[in-house]
Amino acid sequence: MNPLQRALIEKAGHDNGFEYVLPGDAQHVALASARHPARVRVSVAGQGFEVAIDTGSATLAQELARTFAASPADATTFVLPSEALLAHWLRRTAALSQALPNQAVATFEQQVQAELSQLAPPVAQSTEVLRMVRQRLGQQAYRQAMLDYWGGACAVTGLALAPVLRASHAKPWAVCNSDAERLDVFNGLLLAAHLDALFDQFLLSFDEHGRALISPQLDAAACELMGLRPTMRMRWMAPEHQRYMGYHRQRFLTGP
């Protein structure tokens, strides 16, 4: 690796979610960030690059494999034939690393402590104030995690217009057993507003393959007006979605 190639890789990292360059060797550039736990190594491979995940979420590689081809010999290594693909891979890796469990929870707890530290002690110690702060920041953290995970686009339609997208819980916030469940990016979907309303009221759900299930309460005219079709499906469904989607599907089948 020559100095120009090394500088190019370091800049790609800095511009795409990996602002730290770690000690490495002559053939690799090691990249990391303060905003997420992923660490990667980048080397030159022919006219392109080879990138390997050193540390990160257990599901990071499988999520990246939806977009990028992993090496047949190693599921945590990817060969990227251009600078543009390297930048895309780094950007997607950073976004996923901020969204996947349990980084959203860690970020949320830091934000809660930071906000409470700005309040006078009697206020910060109030149970009601703490509840309100945790709920507000938790909902913000969940939405950001969903935007990161789904690439800023609806999980069904692919609509990429953030103001009309909603972070929908499969297992509702109020009945979750912990903040880890409430903030789990697999506990729900990023949906266009009309789909979110239906999903929230258990009038729309998805089977174990991600195919849409439409409530019989919605007649043909209503479905046509809302653009609902039996062929609709999630853009993808990870194994980690199944537990939460099973809960939602049961509520859909038995009624809210």
C-alpha cells in the first residue's frame, strides 16, 4: 500500500463514519469511531479494496451481506472494486453499527444522563421527570436507529422521505419488558405514515416470510385508497425480527 492509497482510505473512513485511524501495519488501515463499536481493516486488492470486520455487532456481517458480496472464504470480509463502493460500505457499516443491538441502548443511556445532569438535583431526582425524559429520548433514539437500519426508507414501499416515515413497534412500547426491548431495532419497522397507522392498530401485519397480512376489516375500497396489495412485503426480514413479528401477528389474528 502506497502513501496515496493509505491517505485515500483514511479520508474515506473519516468522511463515512470512521473518524479514527488505529495503529496498523504496512498493508492495512485500521479504522474505528467513538460513535459505534465497529472496527474494520482495509487493504488494497487489485484495483479495489478488501475490508474485514474486526469487532462489531454479532449480526453486522449478515446485515451487510444484504447489500455487499461477502468473501466465500470469510463472511466478515468484503471485496469492493471501487472507491465509491468502499465509501458506501463504510457508511452503511457505521449506520448499522449505531442501530444494531445494543448500541442504541448505550447511546440512549448516555443521552439520559447528559440531560439529567443539566437539571437541578431535586428536579432530576423526580420520578415523573425521569420517566418523561427517558420516554422522550427513548423514542428519539428508536426512530434514529430505525432510520439507520432501514437506510432511511420505508421497510415495505422503499419510500425515502423522512418526514413521513414512522418508527413502528411490533411489541408496543408500553408492554416491553425492558429498554433493550423498546430500543431493539428488530422490534418493529420503519413505515410510511399510513402503513404505520395500520400496523399500530394491528390492521396490517406480516407473516414469517415478510409477506403482508391485511385485516378483513379493510374492504377492497379502503385497500385501493391506501394502495394496499396482498403482494406487498417487507424489503427483508432478519431472523431477529421473528420473535417480535410473531407477537404482532398474534395480536393481528386475535384482535387488538
